Amino acid sequence: MAGTQLANKTLFITGASRGIGKAIALRAARDGASVVVAAKTAEPHPKLPGTIFTAAEEIEAAGGRALPLVVDVRHEDEVQGAVAKAVEHFGGIDVLINNASAISLGGTLATSMKRYDLMHQINARGTYLCSQACLPHLLRAENPHVLNLAPPLSMDAKWFRDHVAYTMAKYGMSMCVLGMAEEFRGKVAFNALWPRTMIATAAISMLGGDPMTRRSRTVEIMADAAHAILVRPHAECTGNFFVDEDVLREEGVTDLAGYAVDPSQELLLDSFLEP
């Protein structure tokens, strides 16, 4: 994977203040890319690390340029305003990463409508909104890509049984890939990326604590896989539901042990993928 293939490109990344979104931003920054850090956290969170400003500092330290913007993807005016500022600041948008997401793994009786609405507003609607807002600028870019952090679609009931509301919301992101890839074929690439295993993020730490984190891979595997996708020609790489380790193997990476948080632990598989 060439070292400067995202140089001078502008990435608009939702939820980029921490976790996978920030890791993708830092990988792009090492190429010399510009990154719009579009996330809600402007003040330090009591339980979650990082703000849009600390992420911006890390991006610039890694060799990129950063524009931190407070954005709640549930609000159309905030998204449209952030896109306008991004274009004014950097001159355009080459890549959109729909990373912002909400998760609640409860069943039907345990999932309040407030929680249901949150997941659908951020995951499905937020992805649609950000894609719609960025598309006029992506259509003018040289090699435009949209990458959604979303799972491959499957109508197997087992993926719905235990958390139907969450599955519906995440599949909403996946359906954006399915439809928009065909709608904009040859003009803008739309792809999804999903991890084979659990990824050590703050959300995983809150869900399963240290035992789950130790059986996860680091965020860098998703960042490296995303980078490999984003440098591919947009007209030849669209409508795919990629899995992180498969992408890296296509790139010739055969040893994935370095991505394990604790190589002595058996990795936990993520949802939505067959073993």
C-alpha cells in the first residue's frame, strides 16, 4: 500500500473523535490528507476518551491537516453547515466515511422507542443525510469514495432475533451502499466495511470490559483496510461489502497477529458474519 495515495485528499469522517473513525483519520493523515473531524464531542466525556480537538491535534501531528467541527448527524442543518465549511476550508470533499453509529443490543421488549429512534436517526438516517450532503462535492472529485461502517446484508433471522432494532438500523446503512452504489455507478464509489472480529473501541470496553477488549483486534486493522479500499479506482470498486481481514489479504498481508490486542487470547467474532 503506497504511502502517499491519499495525499491532498479531503476526508469527511463522522464520529472521528475516537475509535475506528479516528484511526482511519490518522492513517489518512500519514499520507498527508486533510480530515474533517465531524463529531459531537467538543468537551471531554466522563467515560469516553477524546474530543474533536484532541483528534485534530493527533491528525496534524501525524502529518495531515484537520478541521474539527461539532456535528450531530441527526440534525440536517449541522451536517449541511459542516459540509459547507469543509468545502470552504479545504476546497472540496474526496471521501466520506459514515462511521458515526449508535448501538443497543436489547430485544424488542427491552428497547425503548427513545433508544430505537436514536439508533435509526444516527445509523440509517445520518448515513443517508451525510451521503446526500456530500454527493454534490464528491461528484466533482477525482476519485470519490463513500465508505460506510456497516455489515453485509443477510435476511437470516438469527441476525435479527436478539436485537432487531439495532440490526434494522445497521442494515439501513448497508442498504445505502446497495442502492447508492448502483445509482452513482461510475461516478462515486459506495462500499461497506465490517470487522471479522471485535474491535477494541470504547464501546466494546463499555459492553464487555477488559476480558472482551483482550479478545479483540486493534482499530488499526480497520484503518488499514479502509485505506486499501479508498485508494482503489472508484469506477472499479463499488457496491462491495468488505470484511477487514479479507481486504488486507487481497493486499498481500498474510500475518494479522500484530493487530490482536492480546495475541494469547482467542479472538471474538463480530456479529453479522458466518464463522
